[in-house]
Amino acid sequence: MSALFATHRDAALALLNGNIRLTRKAGSFCGQLAVDPTPMSAAQREWLDTLLERAGLPPLAMEAAHG
């Protein structure tokens, strides 16, 4: 298994740069995560986790959940 993503920015960039089909809304969400260092809400974390899982990518590290 690949290493966990250390930051939500790293995870979002992997989704955007990969050969992964994203909806316009999901792409916009990932773009926001890539440029905004603000900690994610619980709902945002859940959505990012779902996108990573669907794409077959490793999850975000637990300590990265709050920033």
C-alpha cells in the first residue's frame, strides 16, 4: 500500500493530477483544497476520503484531519 497523504493539499493534487474522472463539483472542491490551507470541516474530510477511496488512492493521514 502506498504512503498516506500528509496534507489535504497533497491528496487534492493527486486527485487533480491523476487520470481520475471527477465531476465539475468534485474538481472544484479539490482545487479549493489545493490552494486553501484552512483546516477542513468534518464534511469536507468525509468527501475527500470518499474521493480518494473511489480513485484507489491512499487515505489522508489522521493527524492531517485538523489542518
